[in-house]
Amino acid sequence: MRKDKVLCAVVLGLLLLFFLVVAACDRAAPPASSEPVTITFIGWGPTAFIELVTSRKILERFAQETGIRVKFIPGPESATQRLQLYSEALAKKSSTPDVYYVDSVWPAVLGDHLIDLNPYLAEETKQHLPALLQNETVDGGLVGMPFNIEAGLLYYRTDLLRKYGYTHPPETWTELDKMAARIQAGERAAGNRDFWGFVWQGAPYEGLTCNALEWQASFGGGTILESDGSVSVNNPQAIRAMKQARSWVGTISPSSVTVYKEEDSRNLWASGNAAFTRDWVWIIFALDKKGDSPIRGKVAATRLPSGGAGQVSVVGGQALAISKYSAHPREAAEFVRYLTSRRIQLELWSESAMLSTRSEFYEDPQYLHARPDLEQLKGVFTGGTIARPSRIAGKRYDQVSKAYFSAVHSILTGEVTAEKALADLEAELVRITGLKPRGAGVAHSPSPQTG
């Protein structure tokens, strides 16, 4: 683990150095007036970039249509590392990158360094979901234009459920335990010793915050920070949720799941060596890009299981933000306008199942009709989700999330009991936020929300 942290620090340092060198070159040698403007866009990790087709084709078409060139830089796969990199670059007031691909929970964390998009994109904002715009607004300024929505789903092998006599996917975590264990035992007995029942994202990063919050809320254990201004992590329901997740490690999930990020779980899933996986909406369509995957045509999606208090999906998503230190804010705004336009949003939906942030998408049934396997889950996308507590945590969200996923990770690896880890976490969150702990015996019902 220590070597991994050192390696991550080195990679982040090299990326930051690259940004600063590019920015220094831009300042030292400004382009001649006849030269086209080039802006820099830092996005998601390189593998996801290829799968999503976000596509160098799209960037090239933008350049052809506007005369503005775009230099794309893939960011780290981990959202936690990406936020660290962004924070360091913006703190140094680097003019590069110009456009940042930001998680929907980062507006308050990074807002001081981002321009208000309203003067540039006021008309465009009218086309996007109001709840998402509100989430991207800090002190009256729109610091991010919503780009896409994500929600956690349970994916399952339809062929294996039929093979083992199941007529529907699991509706509770206990059902998932039993089904995953039986399918895993059967597939191993048939000769596939590498087969697992359930894979997910258990590394200590933002992805684990999403997974663990879904477990906790589905058991009625709260949503970390509550709207009444209290901390809710140290209660019997949350403890039960974490204990059940801990029981998966090394049984229906590989022991190495505690270092898995999205790409790790997706690779195992696409290889045909798992019965169930938890992931975001568009992963099912990433299989279309993997022509040799043995599970193409054998996958369906459903709501995540309940722990007794309801089926809960954490809402995710990204926005596009422009640095205050960009030398080309107008050109950068043109790029943001382009990527969030109706044409490009629908192209991304058609090719990669990236859920649009435009209101018309949810008002016109033709769009979801195009993917009947997701149309049945429309309720998840339009309100059946819970948000990470970024609006309550504000600028402290990064500290809150790190404390949370670190505590959960210590439970999953068996370093600390769930009781001790969550008691210590409660004290740490009280210190970070200044909020008070919620009563330990209070059970919560998940409150669906979109942002």
C-alpha cells in the first residue's frame, strides 16, 4: 500500500509538472494572431475515454466547426486522485488546463478557482435539469455546466440466473449473498476456478464512498451527513451494513476487491468470471466495444438490493468547469456549449449510454425507448437516487469522503471492527464539520434526491 501511494504521488507530480510547463510555454510564446486558439481539456482516465468514444472524433469535429483546437489530457482513473491533481494545479493558478471534467460533488471544493458560466452560457442553462444546475451553483455563480448523470446499478448474468433456476435478480442483499454463493460454487465445480459471485469497487477512493453509502442507506443507517445538520454513521443499521459487506470479501468477492476501482471490476466482469457486479449506467454498453467478451448479450441491469430500508442508488455524474486562470475563457465556454449541446448529448447517449443532463431527454420517451433494458429503470434516473453529502459538507466534502472511505476500507480489510471504525469515524466527522452526532438508535429511510 505504501508503494502504491508513493507511485500515485509521483504520477500526480509528473502530471502537474506537465501542466505547469505547458502553461509556461503558452505565456512565453503566445500564438500569432493568425494561429488558431488551442485549449486544454483534462478528462477522465484513458481507458474510459476510449470506451466512451468521447471521442477524438468529437473533438476533431469541434475544431473543424469552430476553428478552436482542443488538446485532451486524460486524468487519473481515481476520482480522488483527480481531485488532488486539480486542486494542486488550480492552487498554483496554472493557465492550463482550461476546461476541467469535474465530479458533481466538487463545486464547493473547487468553486473559488472556477469562473461563473452564467455570462457565457445563460441561454444554454435553460435546457438542463434545474436540480443539477442548483448543485453546480456556488454563491450564486454557476461553476460547472452539467454534462452527464450516473447512477449505481446491479448488473447480472441472465444466462446464469436461468441456469440455476432463478426467475428474477436479487431484491435484497441477503438474496444476493445466497444467489452469488450458489452460482459461484456451481461454476467452480464445472471447472472455472476463477469465477466469483459478486464484484464491486472496494479500493480506498471516492468509488468506495459511493458503494458504502448505498449499503448504509439501504439498511436505514443514514447518509453520512443529514439535512438536519447531524452526522449519521455510528448506528446499528450502518454497522450491520458494513459487517455484511465485510463478509463478502474472500467469499463471494475476491480478497483483492479491496483494491478494485471501476476498471478492475469491469475487466473481471467482461471476462465472464462473475455473476453480479455493481457499476454505473454505461458499463453495459462498454461491452459493445469489447467484441470478444463472452458475456455480450447475456447481461441485464436492475436496482441495487435493499438492506431492509429500500433500494438505493447513489447519483453520480460530471460537469464541465472552466479555470479562472484560463487565457481563453470564451473559447473554453464554446467548447462547453458544444459538449452539452443537444446534438452531442444525444450522440453520447446513442453510442455510450451516457445519460443526458438536458430536460427534454426525460420529457420525450423516444430517448429511453431506444434502450428498453434501461427504460424500465427510468425511476432510478429521475428520482430514485440519493446524493453524497457534498452540499452539507461544502468545501470540507473531500475531507469527509476521505474519512468515510478510509474507515470503511479498514472494516473491509479486517483491520478494525465495524463498531470501532464507525465510532471513530463519527468523532472524526464531528471534528471536520462541526456538526453533532445523530442519535445512535435512529433508523433512517433513504430520501430520494437528484443532486
